[in-house]
Amino acid sequence: MRNNLAKRAFNSAALLGPSVLWLGLFFLAPLCLIVVYSLAQRGVYGGVQWVFGLGNYIRSFNPLYLSVYWRSLVIAAATTIICLMVSYPVAYYIALKSSQKWKNVLLLLSIVPFWTSFLLRTYAWMFLLRAEGFINSLLLQAGLINQPISWLLYSDFAVLIGQVYGELPFMILPLYVSLERLDVRLVEAAMDLGASRFRALVRVVVPLTRVGIVTAVVLVFIPSLGAFITPDLLGGAKSAMIGNLIQNQFIQRNQPLGSALSVLLTLVILILLLMAFRSRMEVEE
């Protein structure tokens, strides 16, 4: 009996060992290193002085940075809301209204953007939104405007457009999975009992797909909160987000402050993940 238990324990350790080693080397070790750097001080000419304290965390709440935090939250929330409003009808149509043949085609079209580099797609939006770009040229030729619209690029609007475009597939796919598992007979029963299509959607479909909604919101909101490529290329200096703030600190050789900002962002993301996990568990119960 003891030999069997020892053998099972050894087999379990052998199976889990590579995963634990991988997580330890490439997740926990870098995270611990960032925490150590966040407690150090910046040198006079940059770099790190190994004098530990909480000064970097105090400086993280500098009023100059609060506007960046607020912009990050607003753009991430707006991106999530717009993606949800656009993706839910799309996922509903693919899962419940389309035939099997068209369902595969529409799903393929949903993941086609993943076949191209995100950086290249962001550069494509720069060419579309700039003053000499396709959108301004089209509006000028149509006579709708007399001069190019300057705020299409290097603004919060451009960042929002780029974020929505980039995160939309991450919203569609979880919603599709959740809607595909929906029992259509429940919707038909609600309508037979007098509920309108909109009421059946709000009172039946949405509550039954809440797990998918929570998953999709998490998958979109968290990457949007820490984004730095889209704000850097489409937003410019006036639309910097927390990801750009962290990036700039490391470029300026202020690794301690950049590490402190990274730790704070990680804590916020962990709190959001715990809230989402708790909400999902409540729904499943």
C-alpha cells in the first residue's frame, strides 16, 4: 500500500515538475526580481542603487501620473464596452442564427486578424487616420470636409479605435462559445409565454451567458489596461497610458520606478482577476 502511494506521489511530481519549473523560472523569478528592483533607488546618472525603501511606490502616486492612470482606465473601459456591444450581436448571429457552413466561415473571418502582426495592423491604422490618409482623402473628395481632420490621429480617439480593432476577436470568441452552449428551447419557451425578442434576450439569453461575458470582459479589459503599442503609435505623447509610462521609465534608466509601476499594475490585474473568478463561481453555483 505504501509503495503504491509512494509511486503515485512520484508520478504526480514527475508530471507536475516541468510545469512548476517553467512557472518558477519564467514567471515567479522575474516577478520577484521586479519587486526587488521596485524597492531600490535610482542612481544619480540612472541605473540602480541597492538602497531599499518605499520611495518609488510613493512617487507612483505623483499627481502628474494620476491623469495617465485615469486615461488608461477610461480607454480600457470604453474599449471593453464598445467591444461587448459590437461582439455580442455578432457572436449571437454566428452561434444561433447561421448554418453550420456559414458558421465556420464567419468564425474563420473572426480570427483572420490574428494571421497578421499586431504591429503591422497598428501601422495600417496610422496610414488610414493620418492627415494624408485614406479616410481624410475620401472625405475631401466627397466634399464633406474642406481640410483634413487633425484629431483622427495622435489622440485618444485614435487609441480607442486601435484598441477596439485589436481586442475585438478576444471578445467575440468567448461569447460565441457561451452562446453556442445555450439551449434555444429556453428562449422559445420565454417567447411562447409572451416575452418579446428583446425581453427574452435580456431576461434569458444574457443571464445564461454571463460566464462567457465575464470571461470576454476580462480578456479585453486587462490587455487594454496595460497596452503600450497602440497608445505609442496612434496616440503620441498626449495620449500616453500606463504601459507607455512604464516603458518610458525603463528607457530613462529609472528601473526602480518602472518596476514599482509594474508591480502596482500587476496587483490591480490580480484583483480584477480575483473579482472575475469570484463572479464566475457565483454564476456557476
